[in-house]
Amino acid sequence: MIAKLAKTCTLRISPDKLNFILSDKVANGGVSMWCELEQENFFSEFQMEGVSAENNEIYLELTSENLSRALKTAQNARALKIKLTNKHFPCLTVSIELLSVSNSSRIVTHDIPVRVIPRKLWKDLREPTVPDADVSIYLPVLKTMKSIVEKMKNISNHLIIEANLNGELNLKIETELVCVTTHFKDLGNPPSASEDASQDRNPEQMAEVRIDIRRLLQFLAGQQVNPTKAVCNIVSNKIVHFDLLHEDVSLQYFIPAFS
């Protein structure tokens, strides 16, 4: 999923979590991403030592496709070990113990080059703050949404996402020649969103954001399975924030408004 969303990304390792981070400058129209995995859900043994006791973290920049490719060979593995090594240059070394036909095991090793990110740059890689949304709404089935956006991409480079607190979501493109809108109804709004906003916002009133359609398509193409929870938060004319939960993995993805 990450390899489809980001060519290169940062892997943050801490004692209890792993994060995959993409931090393009939103001000320059770039997307940002924060993906979180609880290490105890994935590893039977986990040892790490950061820079110091108070800064017990490691930040590595890597090509996500390289890690994805290495892990694909581990699908039927007996054991998998990932460690940070130095082989003339820093590497994330993935050792995979595979069973052969004769029941003897063989070890396959992948050395993935990484760049260790110095501590002075860590401040740019913190968890993004989520702005207060004008409207939060549950997303429809992402596969359906993707097929619609793929067709719309042939007509325009930009797409308007609009939603309200009545569970209605519209995907809209407007050009000089044509206006196309797809309506979704009865999607529901997260309870907290409805409570926070209901005092001063008309449930019928739409919040909208105009974004680069390719950014949205890239996000939708990265979703291999439908998540257990998928929420879209819209800050009118500023940003759209997607918050997905895939069993043990949470993913936040931010697409700024097109100015």
C-alpha cells in the first residue's frame, strides 16, 4: 500500500511503533501521509536503541518499493528478521528463512540501502496535526469511488469533493463544456463530528474542497482492501484529510486544496 502511495518515504522506528511518513510540503501542493503500526502486533521480538534515552527513535529514508519487494518473498517464510546494518553504507537487512522441499531451511537476505536522517531534521517528520474539519463523513466503498474518479480523470485535472452532515457526499468536476457530479447518500457521519458541528452548522450545508484529481486517484489506487473504517474530513477550500483503519494499520493522508 505504501509503495503505491510514495516512491520514497521515511520509516520511523520507536520502542512501541513503526511509522511510514511522507512529508511533502503541503504549502507547495504536496500530499502528506502518516501510517502507523503497533510493533507488538507484528513482531514476536523487538529490540531497538535510538539516539539517546530521551530521543529513543530512529528515522530512515528508503525506497518503499525495495522494502515491499523484499517482504513479498517472505509470504511463506518460517521466520523473518529485519535489522539495521552497516555494509559500507547503512542498510535495512531483511533475512528470510524459507523451507525447501526437503524440509531443510535456506536463508534469503535482502540489503535495502537507507539514509539515516539526522536529528536536526526530525522536526519536519512529526505526526501532522489534523485541522478542525467543517464536515466529517464516512467514505463509500473505495473500489467504487476509484472507478468513478478514473472516468472523471479523462475529463478534468481537478475534482471537487463536497459533503454535509446529512451523510451526503458528492464528487464533482466542472469544465467550460461539462459539469459531472456523482452523488452518494446515507453514508453517515462520525458521531463526534455531528455533535461538534451541529450547534452552528446547517446539516444540509456543503463543505467543499477542490483538489488535484491525480492525487486522489493515487490514494485510492493504493488501497488493496476495503478498510474497516474510512473517514473523510473536509476543511473548506483548504485540505481534505482521509483517515483509514486496516485492522492493525492506521493511515492518514492529506491532500491540499488546489489554489
